Amino acid sequence: MPNVLLTWYATPAETARITRAFPKGTDVFAPRDKTGALSRFECRFEDLEAAAPKADAIMGWVLPDGLWNAAKRVKALAFFHAGCDELDFAMLKKRGIQVASIRGANSIPVAEHAFALVLGLAKRMVERHRWVEDAAWRPMFHPDFMGHGLAGKTIAIVGYGEIGTAVACRAKAFDMNVLGVRRNPKRGGQHADEMHGPAKLHAVLKRADFVVLAVPMTEETNHLIDAGAIAAMKKGSFLVNIARGNLVVESALHAALVSGKVGGYAADVWWNYTNSFPATYHYPLVSRTGLHRLPNVICGGGVAADIHGVAEREIDM
């Protein structure tokens, strides 16, 4: 019978539920001592080191450094993320390791969060909250301080998988015109008024009042929203990113936010500074440009799927 290694400090109830899902006799190992850990959904390699050589399968949200060197007999990985860009596919393919993700498990929570960001930008929720906190009066109907309606506006959804489709559904409920962009536009898309391929991205951006990024991180999508794409955007339009930070060229976006070319940016994902100088900066930065401090930016810390029931659904999947 197989040995299954869990890479989080699973509760006894979680371990028991997973054990019941496998054939009788399967050994499911979960680390127990979370001393020094900030979250039970991550773990240290030291807590897995003894069990890793026996593991046939790995399940979890994190893969600590050193795990693959120790887990020589693993043949299957259940990775509890929809995006798999952080995995070493060359190594996994060479070793014949099968991979399953939880694509679709988070689509509704993430789409809801994306639309919360759309509304937050349109209605200037964070700015207006700060004005009240600071007792900063703003005159009514002044063009510098008004919000924006959604009805009749155009939203471009770049990436039309389960999340993009769910965002489109919510946009139609607000009487918005939906333009979709996906790799294969011939597949169409539910709730979309029009569907376009990647070659039409700039043409779509020119028409959009709101742009939502919901594409996976790949070699093709890295820096997808560069200076050229931003130049193509309608002046004052809003950009929402619930996919990956590195889809957007940070310096170009910062300049556009300061100049007013882009009216606002909302993101639950931030940049990953690889191949940067200095290479071992002493703490991770949300944005090296300070973009996250601009008044027309709404920040989230990868929390779109952090709602009741999601972790359990991911484990069950």
C-alpha cells in the first residue's frame, strides 16, 4: 500500500479524512511539531525529512527546499494550487511524477474577490475611507473625486478559464459589456459579448474601462502588460490583477498610475523579484517602486481564496 506525505501540519480530522479516501492500509503522514511555524499550512523540511524517503505521493500547499532530493520514490504530487508555475516541470517529467492541481476549487471565491476589487476601484472605497479617517472633506460632483458607474461600461477579461468566466458572469449582472481574451478564441466563452485571441489584446485594451487579468503565469504571459499594452489602454481605465504579479511590468504601471494614464490598480498578487540586485535583499518587497502606497491602488496579500470552506474543498479535491 502507498505512503502519502502531507506537507502541512494537518489536524487529526484532516488526516483521518484523507486516510479514508485511500485504499485500506495506506499510511498517511503529517508533521506534528509546528514549533516556529507561522502557519499550519506550511512546514519545514526538517519535519518531513524522516518520512520523505518512504513517500509514494505528496499532498500540500508548499514544497520545502530539500524535499525532492529526499523523496526519491514519489510518483504523484497533489498540489493545492490552481497555478503551477512554481513547479520544476523538467524535474517532474524526468522523474515521471504525475501532477494534479486544484483547478476550479478557488474559481468562485477568486472571482468574487476580483469583482470586489473592480467595485473598490470604481467607487474609490479605500480612498473615501481614508478621507473620512483623515477628516478630509471633498466636494460633491467634483471631477477629481467622483466615482464611476459600472452599468454600460466595458470590461476586458484577459484569461477566460473558470475564474475569468465567473468574473464575466458577475460583470453581466452589473449590465457591463464583456470582452474576453483567451489563447483559443474559437472556443468562445460563456457570458462574453465578444471573444478575441492574444493578437487582439491591444485592440481590446483600447476599448475597456476595466481590465481583469486572470491568465496563468507562463513564458508567454510574463510581462504581458508591458509599456505597449499600457499605452494601448483607455486613459483613466482600471486594471485588476488576481493572477500573478509578474504579468505586469512594474515600472511602466507605476508611471501610468502617477500620470493618470491608468486610473487605478487593484491586486491580490505582487512581483517576484528573481534575478534582481542585490540578490539577497533582507526582506521581500510588495513593490520596489512603492506602487502599493499610491492612493489609487488597492492591495491584497494573496487572500482571494481565504474564505470559509475553501481549504476543506481543496483537500477533498
